[in-house]
Amino acid sequence: TAGAATTATTTPPTTATGSSQLSSNPIRIAYQGVSGAYSEKATRELLGQNVIAIGHNSFEACYRAVASMECDYACLPIENSLGGSIHENYDLMLRYDLTIVAEHEFRVSHCLLSQHEDISK
């Protein structure tokens, strides 16, 4: 099956001077999942291979990482063509006062692998 996910990149509020706290260091991006997850792939597709992608065990952990400035941004799904809106991420965006700064449509393709020629068994 195939689907598409819309991914939002969130950032913490700017400082009093109107600029964020980013330095010349590589950008640290929080995503939900483990290395190789669709969210990591979407992160790299959107922002390039030179970012530091940091997997977290939940969407909220990603928001906490950005709010605490452990990460500069989070790359999280907000829409899914099969499941619709991911309401948890909208709710968390309000709770943590983070805003969307970029959007990326990511195509998801699932494949079925089998060691058997007849997969109906």
C-alpha cells in the first residue's frame, strides 16, 4: 500500500531580540521513532543529510526536546493520507507553544517480503 504524510517542522519561540538560539553547529532535529523510521527519512529528505537527526520514543518527547533546546527543530507528521490528521501533534504544538516553519509531503510505500513464492499460506 502507499500513502503520503505531511510533515511539519516546529521550532521554539524566538528570543526577545527576535532571533532563535541557533549557532553555526549542525542543526539538531528531533523525530519520533528509531533510525531508519519514515520520520527520519522525511527529516533528511526535507533538510538534507548533514543534520543531526535524533530519534525519540514519542511525539511529546520531540516537543520537549525542542522546548528545552536539546534540539533546534522537530520534524513530525501532522497529516496522513490513510489516517487523516494526527491530532496529538496539533494538541502538543499548542501546549508547547511551537510553530510550524516548514512543510514537506513525504510519500510512504510499503512492501511485503516473503521467503515463499506463494504468500497466500
